[in-house]
Amino acid sequence: MALFHPGAIDAAAVRRILIIKWSAMGDLVSATAFVEDVRRAFPAATIDLNTLPAYAGLFRDDPRWRRVIAVAVRDGWRGMWRWLREIGAGQYDLVVDMQSNDRSRLLLSLLAWSGRGARWRIGHRARFPYHFGPARDMVWDRPGIFTRSALQAAGIATLTPHGRLHVAEAQRRHVAALMEEAGLRPGSYVIFLPGSQKAGFLKRWGVQRYAELARLLLARGVESIVLVGGPDEVEDCREIARLGGAAVVNLNGRSGIADAVLLAEGARAIVGNDTGMAHVCACTDTPMLVICGPTDPRRVRPIGPQVLAVQVDIPCRNCYAKDCPQAEYQRCMQLLTPHWVAEAVLQWERGGRHWPALAVPVLGYAGDE
């Protein structure tokens, strides 16, 4: 059997599709934009998702998937053997590898060599084991660019503007009750995403700055501030609510991931750090401002024309450090003042592009720029 099948994909021959995306949560959520593009290109095909067990719950009862295959593929040879057995049994016609790391390339190569590989394979490299991939000189200067370019090389139009998460009706009722209890009117509140993983604490703008931003926005006509986050930011959200005043509604611990999508749908705007929850909330059309410091906004900002990522232009930006070695600790965050962010948020919400002046230049990345 030939290992390689050059040429365009025969859409009529594609009956079973596998999407591979293992991590991380934010990247997985953003990748759902491209899943929609694949569905549109092959409407008669069934689609399976291969992800890690930790993220399988994101897609529970999601009608887009025939099956969610959650395999601990990083669990040594045992996990890899299970992956080969389960994926090989799927007899897929098309595989779209949105992970495209050394492990996924190795596993797909092993399937191809065994004669159980998919007829067409799309990945982030234009060479074996993939039939379609981005141009070799492609530069990673915007989120999802490799997946977008690889799909386009395979003749798949990439038209979906941002991620899409399925929300069950029971969750919609839960969020409606939560909003009624908190007195939240659609279009009247701004969501804050003030946390990040504990290991990435340098990505946090800071409790005091978020509390000051809350007071500034409330003084400018915003009715409420809503705090959303996960277990790693419980203390930060509690402190912001205490400092921000009675109009700050802390929903950390009372709302899940899918709930955050619905809350974001009803918000005026969203302000957050570089965190997975920002990608979740970007599954809506609500204007979002993401504050970046040690991470590159060209890479980490959520997909969507409604997202603006900002970062001060200083030499140590994008350091990706685990701790700040600078004499002025977290200078990249200190220089973005609450007054500047408040004005930028309101400008972005109104559809404006004229950012307030700041002593240091600010880099802004919006949409697919």
C-alpha cells in the first residue's frame, strides 16, 4: 500500500474524520473555529475528536462529535499503544492534526507504516506524515495561523471567526437564574478574567489594578463587574470583590466553563489576562481586551476579530519567565495603568481604534492583524 496520496481531497470519499487536539484548554477551545470549517467542507462526514481525558468534559453532549476519544497519550508507551489501537480501528478517511507535535507525528507515521493510516492527513508541516500543510516559510505571527494555512492548502475555506462551544439547555437555565439572582442585565456588565494558572502568575495584571479598573468603569456608567475564573484564582477574585465594592459580582466557584460562554454573550466587554478562560469567553462576539506582558500576544491571544491584545513595548517583553528578574518587578504589567486600560476598553467596546496616550508605547494586536 502506498504511504502517500498526493492531490486534492475527494470530498465525496470522506466519510469519517478525526480531529486531533490534545492541549492546552485555550488552544483546544480556539481550535473549534477550524472544526466548524471542516464540518462545512464535509457536511456528510462524521467527526471524532481525540483529546486528553482532562478536556473531554468540555464536549460532553456536543452534537458535533460522533465520539470523543480521550486517551492519556502522554502516559508512556502504554498510552501510545492504546492510541494506536483506538485510532487505527477508526478507519478514518481524513485526519486533521491540530496538535502537530513530535508525538502526534510519530503516532500518525506508525499508523501509516502499518497500513491503517488515513487516506488524507493535514498537519502543521508540509511533509510526511502529512499530505497538506502550511508553506515552509510560514511565520507564527498570529493565533491559529498554521492550522488555518494547512486547511487552506487542502482546499478548506477558513471562514469561522472564533471558537464555538456547545452549551446545553440546562446550562442556559442555570446561567439565567444566576444572572437574575445577581441582578445582571444583558449589556450592562463587564467581565473580568483576573487569573491564570498558578505556575504562570507573572501573566496576572494584579488584584489592585483590577480593583481600581472596576471602580473606574463603574464610575463611567458600567452597572456591574463580574469576576469569572477557576480554582487557581479564588483568592484573587475574592480580594478584587472586596476592594471593588458592592457592584462587583464574584461568580468564581459558581460558574463553570460553559457558563462563562453564556455570561460572556451578555456582557458589554471582557477584560482578562492571558488565560485559558479568555479563549472560552472569546467564543462570543463580545469585545475583549487581553493584557499581555511576559507572553507574546501575537501567539497567545484568542482567535477572533473582537479580541484586542495589548502589551507595553519594553525590551524584556515576551520573556516567558517563571519569575521576574528585573529590578522593577513586573514592569510590563505596572506600566499598563488602570486608567489607560479603562479608556482602552471603552474605546474598543465602542468600535474605536484610538488608544489613550501612555508614556511608554503600547503594542496592540486586533483580529487577524
